[in-house]
Amino acid sequence: MRRGARHNPDNRFDPLSYEFEVKLAPDEARPQIIPVQARSIINKIESPDLPIVYSMNPYAGCEHGCLYCYARNSHEYWGFSAGIEFETKLLVKKNAPQLLREQLSRPDWRPHPIMLAGNTDCYQPIEREYRLTRQLLEILLAYRHPVSIITKNALILRDVDLLVELSRLHLVHVYITVTTLREEVRKILEPRTAAGARRIEVIRRLREAGIPAGVMVAPIVPGLTDNEILPILKAAGEAGAQAAAYTIVRLNGALAEIFETWLREKMPDRAERILHLIAQCHDGRLNDTRWGQRIRGAGTIALTIERTFQTGVTRYLSQSPPMPPFDLTLFRRGGQGSLFEGMEI
């Protein structure tokens, strides 16, 4: 079983950290499912960098093991490390469906598109068993509430029936993240995700079903994946993608240590150059918390990436129809019993 992180860095909230006596090699670590009762499920997004108001994450921690994942830092708030524990200590918010119903039934709730997930992937492997994402989609359909989904897992195809109904009502947008099309890179950078070619096929399948879908080229890692911007956009455009977005990698908090440790182990001959190029996009630092620049970067390399991306969008996606706007007028505060509840797919 492949893991991404090679160690567990110290938790910055040391008094809340868990101590484990058994030390396993990274790839020997097995996942531990931890059921939790969440206090809320809809999170208000304060970032001016994101064009969406709310997000919803049924799981904390993610078995995908992507080395660059900014969500790793949030695992420290639960008392775990952002390293291997992020990939193996998986928190399941089992009361998420109940919390969503309660929130959407409040008299003061006003419909806005909710991003599912936005932090950890809502279609990570444990979704096969727990089906929380599917339950949340059933509720959103019953309430006629808009949702935007971002994932890198082909498991989303299981829920095409729900997505077709949501798209018929103009209530869903889907973005499939594609970081690399090279399997030799994907297997070590994002070890437990779907292959890049498979993700392109997911875009094709979604579009064939009439579901609005785009591609998220993210994060772009200078010196490692920046040469794949055009091939990814070309493949996504041929699959029918209607929109595209991108981010440049940034290594905030524990991510800098996790990523650098991984990079020096897996790519020792390229490590210094890649780290240097990342820093060049963030004013000489690996981390970047500045609104506006933290996602897209700044400087010559970031500008080259932006121009390459825009060239690809113009060349390969300009003939695609735009994403349809969400319909906020259909919202039903009380909802109704979903036709899909209890159905096995």
C-alpha cells in the first residue's frame, strides 16, 4: 500500500497531539477509521480568492495521500500530524446528513452554491463504504439546493443518477482535478488517486450524461508538472470540459517539511531546482498566505504559467459551451423525501 508522506512532522499544537508507540514504515501504515459527531457541516469560506461562499467536508484526513495537499495542516486541529497520520487517521462525520438537513431547514438560510468538498476529497476510498457524499447529494436534490463538486476520484461516476437530476435543474457543477498525466509521477505524488487518464475519462462520461464539468489543473508544481499544462487542457477539452482553472503549489505550515522530505527521497537530483522554482513564485518563500497571490503566485515563472494556461484554454476549450448558471430559485426549505434514498447503485 503506497503512502505519500514519509514521516509525521510535529504537530504545532503539541498538547493536543496523540502519541503512538508503534513505528511503521510509511507504506506499511494502515488506515484507522474514527467516527466523530461534528458540530456543523457547512463552513463559511472567508477567502477572497475563492468565488464560492460555503464548503462542506464529510471526511477529515484523506487516504489519497497527495504530497501537496493544503488540507494536511487542518489535521493538526484534530490532534494528529499533517504527515502519515493525515492519510491514515480518517475521521468520518457520520452525522453530516442530519446536520445538512437541519442547516437547510433553518428559516434564515438562503441558498448559495456549496462546494463539496473543498478541503479533503469527498470521493476518497472510504466513501465506497460510508456513502456520506451520496447521502448529502440526495438531500441537496430534495431541497433543490445548488452544489459545486471537486474531486480526483472516479468514484463520482457511481452517483451519475443524482448528478443528472441535479444538472437537469441547473444545480450542479463538477470539476475534476488533473495534476499530471504521467503515471510515474502520479504514483508517487498522489499515490492513492485515480490515474490521470482515468480522470479525463470521468470528464468525458460526465459530459456525455449532460452534467456540467470542467478541469482543475492543480496544483501546478514548477519544474515537475508545469510542462503538462497544455497536454492536460488538450485532453480535457477533447473530453468535453466546459471550463478550466488552476493553482500554483504553495507549501504552508507543515507542508514545507513534508514535501521537501518526500522530494529529497523520491527525486534527489531534482529537489533543489524544484524547491527553488516554487520559492520564485512566492517572493523567495515556500509558503505564501497573501490574498490574491497565494493561489496564482507572482513573478516571471508564475506569469509564464498563467500565459501558458490561458493559451491552452483559448486553444482547446474555447469551442465548449460555458458552464450554465446555477438556478437559486428552486430552493425548497422543507425539502422532501428523496426518490433515491436507500437505493443501492
